[in-house]
Amino acid sequence: MIALFALLALGGLMHAARSFALGPDQPGGTELAFGFLLLAAYFSGKIFNKLGLPKLTGYIAAGIVVGPQVLGLVPKAMTGQLKLVGGVATAILALQAGAELNLRAVKPLLRVVRRISTYAVFGTMVVLTFTLLAIRPLIPFLAALPDAHAAAVAASLAIALTAQSPAVVMALLGETRAEGILSRTILTLVVVADLAVIISYGVASASATAVIGGNVDVTAAVGGIAWEVGGSIGVGLFIGLILGQFLLYVGRGVGLFTIMVCLVVAEIGAAVHLDPLIIALTAGLFVENVSRADAKDLLRHFEAASLPVYLVFFALAGAKLDLHALAALAVPVAIIVATRATSFFIGCRMATGGPDVEPVVRRMAWLGLVPQAGLALALAELVRRTFPSFGDAAFALVVGVVATNEMIAPVVLRIGLMRSGEAGRRAAAEVGSH
């Protein structure tokens, strides 16, 4: 109840502040929007969590309600002024994904994970590409594009729609205290899958931009893609080296320093045609697997510092959502959600048919691929910025799929973990070790 009253009070204060303002472009408007979205998302997340729903859903719902589509407390001009938040949040998510993957620790699982990634993850990218082209008449912005342009955009969207959520999986594993071969396989799988999605999206997005821009010079197009991917990896290694040295020899203010690095990566990287996702991902992998620094220190110190960025980022995703476009895309969203889950299921069953795979992994590993959250929204924001002529409609399509999976998939995965027999084993192991 306290959270609800606080949320209502914030809405009243924001309305009063706006009533005395000259307009959304007044001095301090950006700071006002950031602060209001931060607090509104925070209290909405608490309310949704009390109802047994993910906090992330509350963040997005807060943005929808206070945004220009409903109450208009944060108008479109104010959301546009906060576009920097999206770039920083994207870099943070990629940095975390890289820093969470220890290649030595997951080596025993890599054979199974590699097969599942090939059949289920890359296979789903292909399936969703053809699905988007098949239902093209139901998606106005795709139907309006020439065939070659539509194919390039469909491939980029399919990769974005394939993205998983290590954060949701880790949260559910922690909540259920699950431990075992299924839990370890799922966690490794979703991190590896997100790395594959990030790199694949960088290549596909650069290719789509070249096709739509009319760049028929194959050599120039390949050179541009090579620069965007290879150059991003090179810069990412340098950033990883800096972060590692900072952790080893400074160790203070790690959170704020890392946020500053993500800010620089987001702004300068895009300006010189490098991919902030690949840069941050490579930096995280370097810190965890090459540097002598402890990547866990990096994640622990900047988690609190990055929380305000997360809250505002997800609230902005809701505020920018075009509800009319989303309503028009309800049928395609339902088709994509069903196709995506089915493709993961079939791909996992194909990949785990050998005798070296535990039956519980064969039955349930696909459930870990279905949840979506931050990375998919970050990629949706990149789609909006990369294709401005139809970005809002593409953003609505991706967010519609993510929102549906955010509501359904965590519940299904939790049931799967409970039925696997691994729930509670972590607590039992901890007791036995003392």
C-alpha cells in the first residue's frame, strides 16, 4: 500500500510540476523526466512483485501509464531527450553478459551447449526470419518494403526476437535454490546464446543498413561490416584491459567508473560506426577470462550504480511504446511467440538426442531459452534507431513479443525447475558443506 500511495503522490507532483512549466523543452525537463521515471518504475516494480509478477513488467507498465500514450505526464519530447539512457543500458547488459561467462568453468558442458545453440538458437533465427516473411502481409511496415529490404530487416528482427534473458534465469535459479545438471546447462546455454545473438545482430544490422542504403558495392559493404565487427572487438579488448587494470590497481569507485565507460562506449562507438554491444561484450569476456582481475568484483560493484539506468531504460521502453501499433500487431505477436517457443523445443530435442545427454536436460532445457527481458529490449531500441522510417512499428512488434514472454515464460520455467527435482538442492548442499 505504501508503494501505491507513493506512486500516486509522485503522479500528482509530476502533474503539478508540468502545470507550471512552459513546455517539455524547458530547462531541467530532462532531469525531471529521468527522476520521475526512476521513482515511478521503482515503486511500480515493488507493486508488481507483491502481486507475484516480475519487477521488469512493472517498470514497463509504469512507462506505459505515465507516457504520452496514456496520462502524458512524460511527453514524447521528454522521452526523446533521454535517448542516451538506452545506449548506456545496452552497453551495460552486454558487459554483464560477457563478464558472467567463464569459459573454463563451462567447458564440460560446451559440447551439449554448442549443439543446442546450433539447432535451437541459430535454427530459431532462421525459422523466425521465414516466419516474418510469411506473415509479411500482417506486418504493415514489412509489407511496405521491397523484397530485398524486407528480407534484410526480417533477418535483423528475427535475431533480436531470438534473444534470451540470463537475468531472468539467474533470478529463478536463485529463487528456487535449484542446483544440478539442468540448472547448470540452462545458465550456460542462455549466456552463450545471448553472446551469439549479440554478435549475429551486429552483422545482420550492418548488412541490413547496407542493403537499405543502396550500397550495392559488395566490397565496400563487406569492408563496412568487417570494420564494425572487427573494430568493435579490438576496441572491446582495449576497454577490457582498462577495466581489468582499474580493478587491480585502483579498486575504488568501480561502479561509477564502469558506468562512465559504458557511456563513452555508447556515444563514441556509434559515432565512429562501431557496435557498442560487441565492444561491451568483448570487454566483459576479457575481464572474466583473460584479465587477472575478478569479474565478480566488477559485477558486484557496478550493479547498484547501474540500477537507476535499468529502471529508467525499461520505463522508457514502456513510454515509447505505441499502443495503437501494438494493437494492430496483436496477431503477428501471437504467431511469433508460439513459433519461437516451438522452434526452441524442436531444436533442443534434435540437439539432445544422443546418449550422452541427461533425460532431464532433453526434456526441459528448452524452457530456459524462452524468457526474455533486457537484451531483447535493448536490441529493440537499436532497431528503432537503425531504421528510423519504421522503427516505432518494429519496436512495438519486438516489445509485444518480449512483454508476452515476460509474463508467461518465467512462470513456466519455474514450474519446470520444480518438477525437475533440482529445486532446493542448493540449500541442501550448503547445509551439508557446513
